[in-house]
Amino acid sequence: MERKVQETVELSTVSKKSSMGIVFALMAGYSMVYMDKSMVSTAIIPIAQQFNLDSGQTGLIMSFFFLGYSLMQIPGGWLADKIGAKKVLMLSLAIISFFSFAFGAVSGLMLFMMIRFFAGVGHGGYPPSVSKAITNNFPQERRTFIQSMILSTSGIGGILAFTLGANLISQSWRLGYLVLGSLFAAALVLVAIFVPKDIQLPKNQQAARIPFKEVIANRNVLTLFVAMLLLNFLLYGNISWLPTVLAQKFNLEITQVGYLLAVNAIFQTIATMFAGVLLSKLFLGKEKLFILGATVISAVFVVVFVLSSNLVIAMGALILLSMISVSAFTAIFTLPHKIMDGSIIGSAIGIINTGGTLGGFLAPMILGQLINLGGGSFTIPFGFMALASILSGLTVLTLKDRG
């Protein structure tokens, strides 16, 4: 018993000394992950022009990424629990780097779809492994704040995608993916240096493992799976179609769209970090009401954005929408740290985030077809996104306080 306590103290000391390095490395990787997700929606504009692709076909390219992402979420979380977070983090970044280089080197719809699928497979292992690394290296009372800090890099990734990425794409979309692959390789090096290996206690000191079949049947896990699926119709619908909406509706150039969305991403970053503080302090124990309120308000701003013909009003609605919807996402994503056992956090996050990535898979494809059916109008698909947001908040109300 004394030995176990000593090892726990040593782990806490190591984590405290290296915590900044761990957070920095995980944030770097997450920034690249979100840069990739956001940048493709800009790159798809010149790709569609060069290869004569319609909205349905470009939607397929974006959807196949999320198909691979969805299929790998649960295995990625299980592997993080089984073999350790660091190994899965490094493998994920290596795969994404390779297929980013490959995307910039090929031509043709089928190759674009196949390569984005395998890039999605690489992405699938990253979020649950990050959550596992947080659980391994930080005490429970700090995990929600640390997780929200790392999630805030969704905005940083967006800023990079819509400034650096958009400017590179305006020169050559192939150059954009050459640079992106290099940035993923750099993130891989940072994880290798700063994230410690998982410490394995002797078998007689390990807590009894919860069987995976119990994790996947857990009511709270399934509820959050559905909530994340519905919310990501909104989030990934935005990521996938915002550049096209702004470019077509307001007759803007790619670089102009990029700068507008970069400003939006700055506010999104601030909102994610602020959400972590709110959830750790003011809304501690009231997360379900926080999520419901955020999803309903988000739905209102979706409608305002799509109906507005004034660029200033549309951007104001978009910024508020992004800030509030990403706060709802942060609340859902960090809840498992509060209501689930740490030994299953990788698997639980993997399952929950599979709901999110399924939403990402379905959203571009469904919205692309709705745009085609509406003769190019964005009103019906964005109304669909608003409804999905409200349903997500209502789903969260059915959560048990602990399970």
C-alpha cells in the first residue's frame, strides 16, 4: 500500500513538472487536427473548379473523411486504454501527415475520397488518446479545465486554416497540403518529446478493468453519443459549408472569406477557454442546463445567419453562433471526466466522439444534397442544422448524474 501511494505521489510530481510541455504538445496536435478539418472546406472550392465537381461530389469528399474518422474512434479509444495514450497519439499523427502529403499529390474524385477516408482514420485515434493522456497526467479537479484548454485549439486550427491555409490555397491547393503534412510531422515530434509514456502499475495494484461491453452499453455513454451526433450536424455543417456560403452569398474571394473566418475562429478560441472556466466554477453540477441553453440559442443564430443579406449582421450572428455552439460542444466533451470512471475514459470518449464524427460524415453529404434540391439555396439545410442543435440539448437532459 505504501509503495502504491509513493508511486502515485511520484506520478503527480512528474506530471506537475512536465504539465506545460504535455499541454503544449497536445494543443499543437489538436491545432493541426482542426486546421485540417477546416482547411479542406476552403481547398474544396478550387478543387471543385479544377475537376468540375458539383456540391454533391464535394460533399462526398468531406463526408468520406468523417466515415474513416467515425470508424476509428472506438478502436482508437480502446487502444488508448489498452496500449497507452502516447503510442496512439504518435501513430495517429503519423498517418494524418502521410495522407495530407498524399492528398496534395493526387487527382480525381475517387482518389480524393479514398485519401480523405484514410486521413480520417488517422484523426480517429487522436481525441480519445488526448483525453486518456489528460486522465493519466492530471488530477480530476484540473481535467475539465485542461480538456477545455486543449479543445480551444479548434479556434487556433481555424485561424491557421483561414489565414495561412487560405493564402497557400489561393496560390495552390497542392502547396497547402504539402505545408499541412509538414506541420503534422512537427506535431508528431512534439508529442514524442513532451508526452510521457503511460506508467503501468504491477497487476496486484491495478484497479479491476471494466469490460468494454459494459462501457458501450453505459446509458450515459450512449446518451452523449446521440447528443454529440446531433450537435455535430451544426458544427461540421458550418465547417464544411461556411466558405462556400460566404463566397457565393456575398461574392467574396477565397482570401477575403479566409480572413472573415479567421476572426470568427479567434472568438471561438476565446469562447472555448471561457467555457472551461464557467463549467468548472459557475455551472458546476448544472452542465445539462448549460448545454440546453447553448444549443437553443445556437439554433436562433443559425437562422439569423442564413436569412441575413447584410454581411455585417451575418458575421455578427456567425461569431455568436460559433462561440455559443463550441461552448456546448466543450460541455458535452468534458462531461465524461466528471461522471465516468477514469479507467474507461479513452473508450468512453471514443464512443461519444464517434457520434460526433458520424454527424461530420452525414452533415456535408446531407447538406450538399439539400443544397442541390433547393436549387442552391442554403435556407433549408441551415434550418435542418438549427433543429438538430435543439434536439442535442434535449437529449442531454436525459443523462444520469453518475454512470
